[in-house]
Amino acid sequence: MASVLFSLAIGSYATLALAGSDACLDLRNNPTVTIDSGPVMGTITPIPNSDVKVEKYLGIPFAKPPPRFSPPEPIEAWAPATLNATEHGPYCYENYLKDETYQSVKYLFPRPPGVEDEDCLNINVWTQTSKPKELKPVMLWMFGGSFQYGTGSSPLYDGTNFAANQDVVLVTYNYRTNVFGFPNAPEIPDDDVNLGFLDSRLALDWVRRNIKSFGGDPEKVTIFGNSAGAGIVDSLILAPPDPLPFRAAILQSATATFTENAGNSAKSRGGIWKLLLKSLKCPETGAEALECIRKKPATEIQDAVQNNRMSFTAVSGVKTWPARGRQRRLNSTEARSAIARVPVLVGSTADEGQTFLARSNNETAEDYLKGIAGNAVSDEIVDEILAYYPIGYPGIRREWDQKARISGEYWFNTPAWGLANDSASVGIPAWNYLFNATYFEPPLYEGSGAFHASELQPLFGTYSRQNGTNGGKEHEAVSKAMQKAWVDFAKDPYRGPGWEQTPVYGVFGFGNDGKQGFGTSKLEGFVLRLKFWLSLFDLMSKSQ
């Protein structure tokens, strides 16, 4: 009697293959590993003009379908069935604010094939088919997106090129974003309010328990992320799990340490939540509020958030994002430390502010400065700041460029430099980098430069996709240099990525034209401005 291949489902999507002997023969060309939940079947991708082949396992659930606004729980076993992990699973509900940056965001962070679903907590693994005697270093990627959107399944983060060029185990995953991941609801306990952070901790625990099945070493895990993802990386450093499930960290264009603010604290939350409840015609307080919104269709909640231009984000001053992060780091010693004293590689792009300053921003540079710095700066300090950014300076052709450069160095470059500098000051190995490659083609707009997140395509080697770049050999050189540096750091975090520790910078896109592959520099003029900003940070935080 012929065997039959049955398909079952975990939650709403993950496919299990239950096969008889004939069907098992059909699956022999697909790689299979066994993790604590059961067998997992992936696929193999041959690399053109190479003997290298990459195994990939996509859409592996690491949590049960999460009840809305509740912490995640580990997935239950599906054995003896085999999980079909040959395609990406669903991604979490996203919140794209319909403003003038909408098209550029969609351009830079394309959605994967598949559907949005609340049952979205799945993980993806890439590794070469070669199985060396020693287990491989592991790199766990945490995506960005302002905590509003994003997915580890985006084509931007496809790990095939990275794993083919650098023999590590690369892992990406999904966490809940916007109101589904960070509801800011007073009815939810403080320790549970950052659900996206809890999702990330569970994914990291999954890696610790299962990565050996893919040839990875659970004792050699490096966590790395960009933007909001770098904030999650820093939150794990500031409030580390026990036992510590990672040994190194890479933070790209964000920190949690320097983004904590009074308006985003546990004590201040609740206002935007009430507005959402009101728009959904739910009670605005108490258990009835949660009961009502939990019964609403996810798409109705998503529409209400987007139509009312609401932005739900992570809350500071709670267990997963402790307050006074900078003081926690500066007070750390080898004998006693509240943070994880792991080596860090920290950096940013040269033109971070270009995609954050609205093109329609007509404020004067003076008014813009007072807007971001509040009452902490006098007219004299404003004049002193503007003297650092004269019109006519390279990259500053007009007042708008002046504001964009100020925005980038204030919000991104200074926190990155500050975290590395603070770490080094207490004996934690720290390295700086700057991404300065400016040949993103086609550009977002004239003068966009090395904008926020422009390092991601060369880092993952996904620049040849349809809306990628056409930088040719120059871009490929930067891509390979970045991949090697990131992996050298992951292989030996105390030896580092290949250049001296802070204050030296590794610069990708070196030279005045930003078209040389790699070089090193102390970037004295750049760092002088960052030191000035850092001296104002405490003053500004006291005035809030």
C-alpha cells in the first residue's frame, strides 16, 4: 500500500510531515536535524562558482502561539513528526506610519513573502553544509524598525551570502512590534510590558538549547542588531539573563543606554493606550479594557494604530530595560557588575540623520537645536554647536544638511561612541566602527549619503536584490570587509574585529569619496564633536 504524506499544523502555519517509508525516501535530499521539539527538515542552496553549499532552516517556531499581550512560552514538542522548515513562516503585524518616509522605509525593509499573523514567533538558521570537528561560532541577528515594523524573514536579512562567505551559524528571528509587542498598558505588569524584549530572550534561550544541532557552539554566541535591534542587544547587556547566553555583542546605530527618557518610562505610560482603547470603543481602564481589546480582530487594531498615527514603543525603567543604564555600566567592575561585561563592537553610519529629518522641515537650525535639546542649552551653547557644523563643510551644502548632520550625531553617532568609550573606561574591551560607503544606487535622494541602515545590504550581502545597490566591485569589497570583521569579532571577541580598540575607528567606505573598502582612523574632528555632545547629555537629561 502506497505511503501517504500528511500535513499537520502547529498554530496557524508550521508544517509537519508525517511520512511512511516511501515518503522518507523522497525527503533524503533535504537536510534534517533534531532539536528539543523534534526533527526539522530544511533545504540546501548551492553557491554559484563555488563548492560551498548552505543549509537553511526557515520558520521554526520557538514559542507557542502567543495570547495577545501575554509573555511568550516555549513551543511544545512535535516529535515524532518532522517539521517542514523549507519556507519562511508568518511575520508579526507591522505598523507603517503613512508619512513621507513611508516609501523609503518600504524600499529599505521589504516585506517577505507570506502573511502577517500574531502566531509569528519563528526562527531561521543558515549554515554551511560542511561539518568541521569543532562547533562553529553563532551570530544571532536582532532586526530594527523603531519597534514599529520589521521581521527576521525580510529578504534584506537573507543569510545565504553571509553564511557562504563566513563559516558561522547565522540566526534571525521575529519578535512582536508596535502595540502587539509594546502595548504600554497600565493593566499589564511592568515586567511583562516589553513583550518584544521577552520574545527576544526566549529566542536567545532557544539558541542556547538547540544551536548545537546545527553545528553551532552555544558557548560562542554573539548577539548583533541594528537600530531598535541594537537597543535590544544593549538591553540584554544592561539586564542580562542568568546564565549568560552570549559572549559578545555588536550594536549598530543605537543603544538602550542613551535612549532612555522620562516620556518613555514605566511611570509615564498609558496615555496612548487609552487613545487606542477609545478609538476601538473599548473601556479605557481596568480588566474590561484588556478583555475588550483582546477580542478585537488584529487587523482592526492595526488599522486603528496606523490611521491615528500611533507609535507604541519599548518602555524603560522596567526589568527588561532598567533605568540609569549609563550609570550601571560606569559602576561595573570585574568583581561586581549588574551588566554583562562582554566585549562590544559599536558603531553607526556617517549620515544617520538624513532619513530622519523630514524633507519638509522648515525650522531654522537654531530652532531645531532648541527643539531637541530643550531648555538645557542657552543661546551661547547653540552658537557653539552650530560652529561645529558650518555650511560649506563637506556634506553640509545648506541649512537642511546642517540639521541632518546635527540630528545624526546627536541621536546616533554620540551614543555609539559614548557606549564604547564608557565600556573601555571600566575595562570592557570595546571597538568602534563607522560606515561611510556612499555609493548606494539608486540613492534615496540626492545627498542621502551613508544614511541610517545603509550598512545592512553590504553586511548581509543582499545588495544584488531588485531594490538593492549596483556598487559593483567597490560595494563587494566593503561587503566582504564588513562580514570578515563581524565574524572575526564573533570568533574571538577579545582579539576583536581586526583593528585597535577605541578610540581608533574601523571605517568601511574609507577616504573622502567613501569608495575605498576599509581603513582605520581616529577621526579626531568627528570625535571632538561627539565629546561635546556627550558633555551635554547629562545636562539635557536633568532638564527634562
